[in-house]
Amino acid sequence: SAAIVSKASSGASVPASAPMLKPVQLHVAHSWGGGLGRWVEDFCGADADRWNLVLRSIGTWGAFGQRIALYRSHQMDQPLRDWLLDMPIGSIAISHLQYRRILAEIVRDFHVDAVIVSSLIGHSLDVLELGLPTTVVAHDYTPFCAALSIRFDDEVCSRCDAARLHACFERNPLNHFFRDAGAAYWMALRTHYQRSLQLPHVRLVAPSASVARHARELMPAIADLPVTVIPHGMSAPTASDWTWQNSGRLRLVVLGSIAAQKGADLLATALPVLSAFA
């Protein structure tokens, strides 16, 4: 341009070429925080090779997807864009016209190269059908399991047909998140979800071999799909200078949510033994 020629001829240095643009990755998550929120935060903080945008569903009980907000990172500060859905998503939508248009706008305007789905709660299965390289991370068992944790009648579920699912909606205290839709809808959602997982651009990741094993057992349609296991965890902390003085009972702190779906029954079972020395 004339401006650059003028600067060059006057002895000023010509600006260096712009660096190569980094790939853009879109994380799909809910806005509940917790362990999933921490995982997204850690991922974004550790990944210097990509731009990591986060698409979150925002809502309340019975309508988890009232709004859809796009953030520049894991931090839920001022969204880059924010959409109010004319038809809120109660739990997880099989398909949603406005949501599809939102996705198309994001992919077009922000040049999205890949997608990581950490949660579909408040979102639509349409996000699995963009045709972009898509990784589904199995933090829990939704949208196969409406109770999230595949537990019913004090046991880990090894099967869940229509009859068992109806019973789960009727009398499983862990199944209390998605009361906008019953067992019939959830069966249809499962069918569409398993079809989407078989698309050639979709890959599955699990935090443990047991999650992959349970998912394949409960969803025979994906039994032959590869699942990459990437363990959750963190670096071991440096050793403390503090040493326990054996003079009295231990005091233990239980971190996190003490709720049924978080293992409150396991804690209750352990308490009699723990209380002997703590």
C-alpha cells in the first residue's frame, strides 16, 4: 500500500508478517461449574496451541437451555455473543432449529476448526452433526442416563431397556434432573445420540476404562467404536513439611458435594470404620 511504501522509503521498518493463525476449538459445556467446569478451565489454561472458545447453556431447573452464551475462554465474564432461545431447551434437544442457526453463525464468524463436547445438557444433538472433527468426553453417562450416574435400586446398571427406564423415572431418587421429558423421549434421545456417535468425524474419550466398559455394555450400538482413555487427575503436590503427631484423633475434611449422585452412600458406609480413629 502507499502507506507502507511511504514508511519504507523514509527509513521506517516495515512490520513483520502476521503469525499463522492458531486453530479454533469450540468447547460445549453447561454452566453448573463443578468438576466439569474445572476440567474445561484446566484444558483451556494448558492449551497454548489453539484458541479455545466455550459455548455454555444457561438456564434453570426444567429449562437448562434458556440462553446460549459464547465465551472467549473458560471464564464466564462478558460473553462474546449471547442468544435467548425462543423455545428453551428443557434437558437435551434432539434437534432445535434456532440452536442450529446459532452453531452455523459461530462456525462461520469464528472460523471453528474442531469441537469438544463435555456436556449436552441445555444443548442440542445438532452440535454432533456439524461435520467438524468432534470429540465427545464422557464425564458422566448423559445423554444415555437421565440419572447421570447409571445407578438404580442400589446397584450399578448393566442394562436399561424401556421398562427399566420407565421405572427409573418413576422411583429412582437420583433421576431428578430432567423432569421436562419422560422415558419415551429419553429412549428417542438415546437412539439419536448413538447414531450421532457413529458419524465418521466423531471420536469418544473417557476418563477411565470402566466408563468406556459401562458405556459399551449399556449401548450395544457403539460397542465396536474405539474409545480413547485419558485419565483425569493432577500433578502430585510437593510433600508438606507437616508431620502428624500421634496424639489424638484425626480430623478429616470431606471435599465436594455430599449428595447421593456424588457418593454419599459410600461415605455413610465408611463412617463407622472412620469414626473409630477420626
